[in-house]
Amino acid sequence: MSKKLLISSLEPSANLHLGEILNHLENIEIYGIFDKKFGTPYMESREFSAMGFVEVLPLIFKAKKAIKNMVNLAKNCDVVLLIDSPAFNIPLAKALKKEKVKAKIIYYILPQVWAWKRKRVKIVEQNCDILASILPFDEKFYSRSTYVGHPLLDEIKVEKTSYEKEKILAFLPGSRKAEISRLMPIFRKLVLNFDEFRKILVIPPHLKNSQIYGDINGFEVSYSTPEALSISDFAFICSGTATLQAALIGTPFVLCYKAKSIDILIAKTFIGKRIKHVGLANIFFDFMGKDSLHEELIQNEVTVDNLLKAYKNHNAMKFKTAKDELKEYLKFGSSKNVANFIKNS
């Protein structure tokens, strides 16, 4: 007899993690919000793609309708899997509990309460049955979270083995259209300083045919982040999962992040009080009691001159050492452990 699983997976990265979990499951029927490559969703994840505090506002009404329909779907399911995206998944969890849905609710990739909104701890613990954490330090904030490992340790199959200069650079302007549109004009100017280099532009598969990148003459296109990072001497990366991927692969990089001014103001007001860094690897190293790993350039700091300096001044051996330290800290991958929660719920 098959098990019915309701999934809420809104982000490209969440769908990447979801794919690894589904590889460990058999006799399962899936419903909900996810990438259509896994089956026939109620809604596709890409309908919720947005960046920043301001840009999510138009999605509020769509989200309210989606939550109502997801609750109805859950009534015929055995398990609910919520992946990341707290702005949607927390209200969904509350709605599921309010309607007394019998399905076990698993929250995978918990809200980052170590950065802001500590009140979310109580809400998540009241409305979710299993709290599957991917960060070893989540246990400092959640009273009943279980560390299941980190998904990137399942997904990254390569690592950098040579630090000889191959004259290859990687450019990762993000996975959302807004962040890409802000960084690409700067990247186009930056590559003019690297005539004899291979310049690899990493485009996420879900944006394969997007026009948002503009003129990409001078770039070589790759649709695989790990592959591009593993062969590159250095990478210029928008904040996000890709920065942690680079750190785990061992590729030297600089984080460069540009957003709307109001988003940065809100972030500094609420998040800046709690954490010193933007990049995940730097945040991890801070919790490990170690110095930061990479440089972070934010807003007006993201200039061609500053990016060139970051490249010229980087210490490759620092990233080689950090790769092993991070892997030891994170211990193991998470997909099999999450799949076991689903099987046993």
C-alpha cells in the first residue's frame, strides 16, 4: 500500500533537496507544491519565486489561496513535508493544526531563528510533529529539533583537488531574477579584466531559457554549480546556498550581494543585531568559534575594483583547509534520515 505525502517545496534549492529524499522512498504518492519534474503538482514551485521583503508582497493573496487548498489536500495524506520557506510554511503548518489534520507534519530546514524572529521557535514546535534540522547549532534555539545532517553533503559529489592556477573563473549571480539583474551589469564589466581566462557563467536549470542575463558574450555557460566551482580558480557569488557549496568544494570566492535599499535596511535593523555575516560559510565558522572564511561585499561595495581586489588578495590554501573543517562539522548528509522520518510516520 502506497503512502501519500503532501509536499511544500517552493524554492529551487528546496526541490534539489527534495529530489535526494525521493530517491530513498518507494511506494509513495506525492501531492502539493514542487517542481513538475517529480510529478504533477497542485502548483509549481516557480509560481512563488521572489526575492526580498518588498517583492513577496504580490504573492500574499496567492499564498492564502494555496494554503487553503493545501490543507484540503492534506486531509487525504499520511505525511506532510514542509521544506524551508517559513513565510509560507509556518502559516501552512498553523492552518493544518487548526483544521486538526491527522497527517504527521515534518518541517525540514528549520526557520533561521538564530538570525531573527525568535518567536518562530514556539510556533514551529507547537504546530509541527518532527523538526528536522540541517544546522548543528539549531539545537541552541529549538528545544526538540533533531539534527539530520546537511543536504549538500548528499548533493556535492566533487571537490577541488588542485590549486594550480588554471585561469578559470566562475560567476554565480544568483537564482532569482531580481538578484541576477543587479549583478550581471557589474559582472559584464568585470570580465573585461580577464581576457585570457575562461569565464564560466552558472545559470540555474530553472532559468535555462531566461533573458534576464542580457548579453553573455565572453561567458561560457554552465548549468551545474558544483562542476563549475570544482574547476575554477575563484568564484564571484551572490549570497545563498552557492556560497556554502563553494566552501564545501574548496573553491576560493567572494560573496557579492545587491538588493533593494529598503530590504537591506530591514535586514540590518532586524538581522544585523544577531549575526555578523551574510554568507552561510562565514556564519558556520562564527558558530564554530573560528575567523570568517571569505570576504563579503554588500550593496555599494559591489564594484569592479573591489571584486578585482578580492580575487587578487585571496588565500587559496585557507579555502582548502576550510573545506575539510566544514565537512567534519556537518558530519553527514540528510536525505536518508528525512526519508526515514517519512517512512516511519
